[in-house]
Amino acid sequence: MFDNLIGGGQNKLCCGGAPVFATVEFENPVSLTHFTLTSSNDTPARDPLDFQIQGSNDGITYETIYERIDAPSIWGATRNQTARIDLPSASNPYKFIRYDVTRTGGSNHALSEIEYFGEVGSLAPLEVIAFSYDKETKQISLTWNSRNNQTYSVFTSTDLFDFETDINDSIESQGETTTFTFTNLSPEIEKLFFRRAVENE
């Protein structure tokens, strides 16, 4: 199914029933921008109906890149037809990408071809890259490298050891970088340390 061949025989992923999955490992992490799926020469009842495209960097824990659920076949009754699916934005870079099917139109599954398209790139380190403090407004701004579809928390400490003070635990990613601005409620403290954590990685 990664061989640019369509049709019957060995040119398709067939014929067991869902769940079905196929994983590809890249030499370097890839940010997925779009992918194509090609229907098999089989009956439309074998088409994937509920499926996900998932990404992982360890081959164990996967995140959802794209999901299609409770929808009709992408191709309808047309056989050996290629459909292109564009993502709203490039995904995070992943070394492993998995096609994971949980429901078909019948008791079996068939797919001729799947192709992934994107850009090769490594994960940016998750670190704070900018900091500012306005003494008049007591506003603190933190900016860090971030990843799409992640939620972050910011904790503070006065001794660099105890980070139990939770400033916010539901900061949504803003893309490649995320900026969080908040009011310093303890301006009398001379030193404050901050830690950013990923909530849903």
C-alpha cells in the first residue's frame, strides 16, 4: 500500500476486518501537510469509514493528526480512485505515522494505496524563549516553543525546587510558539522561577 500500485492481489491492504492499522517509520520526523488514500478494486463495503491518521515519536504513544468518523466512504462507489485530504495546518513532526481503521462498511477492509506528504523537520526544544515584566502593570509574559494541539501549564516557585503554585493549567497552544501573559500577584518577592509543563502529551 506504499508502493504506488493499485488494483487487486498484492496491490492492496486486505482483507481482514477492523480494527486494521498500518505504520510507517521515517528516517527523520516529518510534519504532515496532506495525504492521499486510494480505494481498492473491491466492493465499497470494504472501504474505511471510521479511521485516524496518527503520529508518534517513539512508536508507542500516538497522537491523532486526522480523524474521520460517522461519515460515508470518501470515494462512494468509485474504485481505484485517489482522494486527497489536506490538513488545516501542518502537523507536529513525527517519526512514525499510523493509519488506524476502527470501522468499515462491512466485515472486511481493503485499501489500495496511502501516501503521506509534508516536510522533514526535527522537534523544536520545548523551552522558554522570551520573558518580559512590566513593573507598572505587574504583567509577566512568557513565550515558549510549542506544538499544535497541545495544552500547557505554568507553575511558579520562589526557591527553584517547589513548583506547586499553579498559575494556569489550560493554556492552549498558539502554534509554533505560545505566549502567556499574567499578573504578578506577589510583586514583593524579589525572585520568581517558572516552569512550563505539557498537559496532554
